[in-house]
Amino acid sequence: MANRCKYRNSEVNLLGRLMRSEAVGEGRFGMKLVGNVVINRVVAKCLSFKNINTITQAIYQKNQFAGVSAKLFYGNATSVEKRLALDCIKYWRAYPAYAALFYQNPGNNKPCRKRFYGTYAGKFKKHCFYNADSNIKCKL
């Protein structure tokens, strides 16, 4: 089975750190959903992701992930976080992030918006996931 995208070992660590900082409170499945979205952005050839070709570019794309400025982002990823990240890079995808390019945490006890840079795909714990609109072909 081919990897979903090319990667460097340093990017496995980077993705693991982002998954931790964005969704550690949502368990391993929630962290993998975040990783799923990041890899979708590397694979997608649409919207503002047309020129995103690496995990590093996806994670550091301006104004995309609040987690890059969180304390949890700093320090190395654990062996478990690296394994979760590598699963996403190699093959792992799941609903509601299967084809999602965006997600948000709307806040405590607040519902997901029907639209957030795309069409609502579903929710897991506190995160709402969004696919590109159906008329946009992203080749995911």
C-alpha cells in the first residue's frame, strides 16, 4: 500500500506534535482525525492547498492551526503520537474527517455551523469537520 503522501522522519514528529496540541483531550481517535485533515491538505489539489506539497507546509500554512502556538506543540512527540501520525501518513482515514479539509472547535456547548470554509461533514467530541463543497474537486 502506498503512502498517502511523501514525508520526512522529522515530519512524523511534527505531525504528532500538532495532533497532540490540537486534540489530546479527544483521545487517540480525535488526534488521528486531526492528522487525517492535515494529510488531506497535503494530498488535495484545490482551494488554498494547491501548492501545499509537504506536511510541514500544511502545518505552518498561515493562520490555519492554532495548535502551533500552544505549549503542547513544543517538545518531541511521544512514540505513541508518532505512531498515530505515521498511521495517518500511510493509510488511515475515518469519518467525519475522511475527506475533510477543515475543522473547528466552536466552544463549549455550541453547535457546529453548517458551513465553515466548506460543508459540514460531522462532529467528534468538540471538533466539527468540514469537506470542500461538492462542486470543488480536490482529488482526495
